[in-house]
Amino acid sequence: MTTPIFDPDALECLAAIVEEGGFERAAQRLSITQSAVSQRLRALEAQVGTVLLVRSRPVRPTPAGQRLIKHAKMMRLLRADLARELRELDPTLAQRARDEGRLSIAVNADSIATWVLDALTPLIHDGVALEIIHDDQDFTHEWLREGQVMGCVTSLAQALRGCRLEPLGRMPYVAVASPALAQQLGGELTAHNFHRVPFIAFNRKDDLQRDFVCHAFGLSQVGLQQTFVPSSEGQVRAARAGWGISVVPRALAEPGLADGTLVDVAPRVRYGVALHWHCWSLPSEALARVSAALRETARQQLEPLSG
């Protein structure tokens, strides 16, 4: 059976449509007409023999489309490695193909707000082009499974097919509230008063507040009053302003705990989320550098999983 050879321009076109959310923005990114985008997609679908996109808003890849997009991203990584090797031979090539070699990863918002940017900053300064997609730590691996990203920081502890898994560490969390709200609780969150106060969650996918309460009081499930603030830093500000209790990374809460604008309302509860790094099993220098940077910074800033 002959292995199909796909047109690289058509593969990039498919990836651009999904990444940009539609045909018009894909055309702008590729500097071609929308008609040319449609023609390339039709030619690729004809070659594969199946539909590659669901024409929704935004467009979504079909299972076959996901696999071709993953292939396109793998080719980007290989081109990025080649570009790096060429730059070592000729420094004048430093900026060429930078966007083409952009490496996409999915990371939970709390990691973005605390330690991941510290890990990636040296790579950015060294010319590595990155795209960070944020999602809940229980869902970031779906981006990797679908081929939308090359790696992810996730709570999932089982390796995905075709991917490598590295344990990173445990992100410690604390439940904080304003001094006034803490006083209303008698100074501390208990099994008898948690249902009377609102909790500040990231979004409706965020189970962290419920998981913390279940862990703290030995419950299997709970129903909480929740309001939603889709920002890790915003949750801290909302808690400081008296919106309710929020379970947030200890690193984000420490300044408020130090200056008295926040109170730890569950000081005896030790709670953390184990984080892992998953990435494609692909011999890529760029991906290896990202993996090493995340691993080293996690070792410095997260708690060890064995602790």
C-alpha cells in the first residue's frame, strides 16, 4: 500500500482554519484568498476521502481532521528543529520561520499564574515561539489527545497513547477569605458552616472548590453556592473583596496572607493537586527544551509528589 504524501500547504491550511476559528482569519494569516483556502481544503478532503472539518462556529476538526492537524504540527516541530540547526550555521536566519515553528501547549490557569511563565521565559528570550492554551487541569490533556497541542500540564497521571509522561509536582492550595467574612465564620471553615457561604470558582468546569471541601471534611460529594471568576488572580482579588471563599494556589495567596487582607480559613487542611507533563514522543529539540524547562522549574516551585 502506497503511503499518501500530503501537500504541506494544504495541511497548514487545515491547521490554520482550526487555529484561527474560520476561513476568513485563516486566509489573512496565510496571506491568500478565502477561495484559495477553500480550494486547498477541498483538495485535501478529496485526497483523504472524507470530511475533515465540521462547519460550525467556530469550525471543529473531525477525527480524521484531528489526525492530519497533529501531523501538520509534528512537521512544524521538525521544521523548527531544522531552522535552529541552520541558525547555528548562519545567525542571519534567526527570525525566519519563527511563527511557522510555534509550539503549542495546554496549561491550567493556576500554573500559568504561578510557575509556568518563569519556566518558559528563557526559551522566549532565546527565540522559541510558543502558544499557550489554558484550560482546567482536568481537561488540558484533551487538547493533546485531539492533536491540538504538542504537550500539556494536567492532573492526568496515565500516559496517553504516543506520548511521554513526566510527573512535575504538587501545587499546594489554601482556602482564603476576607477578614470580615472569616469573622462571620467564627474564624474558620467547618463542616457545619461551609454551605452558608459562597465559593469563588474559575468556571463551571472547575471542581477544585468542591474537591477541597470534600477532602477537608471527609465527604464524598457536596453542593456549594458558587460564583465564577475566570482568572486565577481575579479569584484572589474577589476573595479579598469579600465575594466569598476561594481555594487558590498558596503562592498567589501568600501576599494577602502576609499583609492581613486575606485569611486562611482552613489552616489545618493540607491540600494539593498533582500535576504531570505529557508531550508527544517525538525526537524534537524544541519540545525537549520545553520539557526540561518545565521539569526544572516545577522541581523548584512545586511540592514533591512523594511528600
